[in-house]
Amino acid sequence: MPLHRGHHAQAQVALVLFCVGPYRAALEACHVLAMTDHPTALRTANAQTLLYEGGDHDTSSNRWLTLRDAQAASDNNSIWQLGVSGDVTLQQLPANTLYPLPKLLLSRRFSTALCGLTFDQQQLVLLLDAHKLNP
């Protein structure tokens, strides 16, 4: 994770926060290339479909985050879009407030992209590994 030093020399991590169903989730900002109101890439996936077992949840995406596919070569198919809902914000959070998943959650997660937790304004935020999200 790229770390940024603040004026108090505390490492910061830039995150893009968004909603996935009833939860807030975040990706490292360095993986998000753009955001649009409508899908424009050939490959798209709704965040709920990727992160929930069964994937049949009725939340429409109102924002589309453009991500680079970690597993594709650098060609026209190397980008894809992740459909998210709710407000999308860019925030710097202290690195020491990002926590790995507890062992029980790690063993029970549906998606391997779920890698950690943090809190933003006393609300739980699920941390996602962009390299493990795949449409």
C-alpha cells in the first residue's frame, strides 16, 4: 500500500470508499483509474455480485469505478468497471487504523477480496484487495 506522510509524520493511505449493500467498503485509491455515472467498459460487475454469496441482490449501481485487471495483459481488455452504490469518497486514513480480518472472519468470507477492516466516523468499513476482485 502506498503510504503518505502527514504533517505529524503519521503514515496515511488513500482509499476510495463506497457502499456495497448495507456496508461501506474501500479500495486503495491507486487502483481506481476513474469514476463514471454509467458503465463504459466492455467488462463490468456489480460489487454485490462479487462480494455476496449467491450474488442476486437488488441494489442498482449508481457509480462505476474503472479498475485495471491485475490478471490481464495491457490491452483494451485490461480495464473493467465495478458498479457501486451510494456516495463515493476519496479519503486519507491513518495506516495504523487499518486492520487485517480476524481469523474467524477470514475463514468464513465468501470473497477472497475481503482483506481487512477499518472505521470511518465510527462506521465499519470493509477493506477490499483490488488484485483479488475479478469480474
